Amino acid sequence: MIKVTINGITVEVEAGSTILQAAEAAGVKIPTLCYIKGLFPEASCRMCMVEIQGMPKLVTACSFPAADGNVVFTESERVVAARKGILELLLSNHKTNCFACRANGECKLQDLCFKYGVKESSFEGERVDKPIDDSNPYFTYDPNLCIMCHRCVNTCHKLVGVGAIDTTKRGFAATIGTAFGIDWNNTNCEFCGNCVQACPVGALTYKRHDAYRIWETTAQDFTCPLCPEHCELELLIKKGKVVDVRTKEGVICCVRGRSIKELTDMISDLMTANIIKRVAED
């Protein structure tokens, strides 16, 4: 075991733990955009950069191994300045039409910009207006809102094990897409929706999201009854009606439990039988 001090809080963690894991043990929240718990860190968004006493450069907390005696600052003046610069870079080619965005109110980029007081980007340059991919029957991909964090790609490849999407091209032309740009319907995509839930912004959104905004809903835990896996889900309820289904963090759900009419019909039957009626009324 090693001892690490995070913002004045000293904790003991196992040798080989990252700074981010040490911060979690200390109850300190470090912002991330690309990080997925349980996977090898991407360390591409740079939002989790922190300052370690005695080190000349900031380091990414998600990938940097903690050492015994480390003294870490997660909100120092240097760290805050770096995060503001990162957010401005992300906004340099990001459409900030937040009110019209399906992810309004549940966008991590929006939350971080608000937290650090970033309203616009000071990096002016050519903006790329890319076509929206609406070929998937369940969700939409808007590359103009994508921050290239690769959470969707890593989820599809490493958690679901399908690999239907990947990063194509480079620079401002980079986008998330299918092999050779073919329609989503003609790929090996299983429409499980895990990539959509992994997206921290409004680039990947369910089409059914047009029917609600997150602040209009209440969440209720629910165990999917459609197969022996019994995934732990969360129902989003608006005015007594289930408007969306999402999984708990780290749980993989299939298209049956997330998208098709079978689940919503079963939920309606349960509500009719007064099994979850009280929750819906709440």
C-alpha cells in the first residue's frame, strides 16, 4: 500500500493505482470526458489533468500512476487554467446550440463549461460543418457536436465486443463512423445503444429523446425481465409514462431491453397491475 495526499486528504491505496483512483478513494471528484471505468485509460480529453507537488508538468489523473508520498492538487490555479484552455479548444469546432440539443441538461461538456466559466472559444478558425448521420433507426450521430473522446468507440469495441464503429480521418475532418461510411443498418451493429449512453455530449442521441428533457423526468430502478441476464436498468418517467430506458453504469444492455416495444409493453402491464404505478405517480 502507498499513501497519497489529494487536496489535503491523505489516503492509502494499492501500489499501481492511478491518481484518479486515489482521488476516488479520498472522495475527491476529478472531471473526465473520455474515461471509462474498468478500461485502459484513453487519456485523450486531458480534462483530468492535475498538479503533483515537485513535478514540472501537469499529468492526466486517469493514466498517471500514483507514487508513495505524492501530494496532488486537483483545482490549483495551473490546473483550472489548463482545463479552461481545453474547454475552449473543444468549443473551437463545436456547435453551441445547447437549447436545441437533445442532451441539454445532461451534457458533461455543458456542465464543465458552466463550472469553469467558459462561454465561448477564443480560438477562431475555420469551422467544419459535417452532415448528420441519421441512417440508424434508433439514434442520430451529429459529428458537429462530437468531441472525439472515443467513449463510444471504446464501448463498442471493448465492452460490447462488436466493433461496428471507429474513428475515421484526422484533424478537424475526423469523425466517428462505420466502415467505408456505409449505412448503420448494413453493419454488424446490434443497436444495443451502449455507444449512445457512453456519449458525454449530444453527438449520439436517441431519436425518442425529442419527447422529453432530462429535468422533466424522474428515474426509477428496474430489472429487465426479457432475458436471463436481468440487467439493472433505470426507467425515465414523464407524467406517468416511461419515455426512456438506460442502464446503470458498467451494465451492458441489449436492444431488447433498451429500445423495442416489448419492454415498454411489459412496463405498461406492470403499471396497470399497480406494481410500479406508485413510482410513476411520484
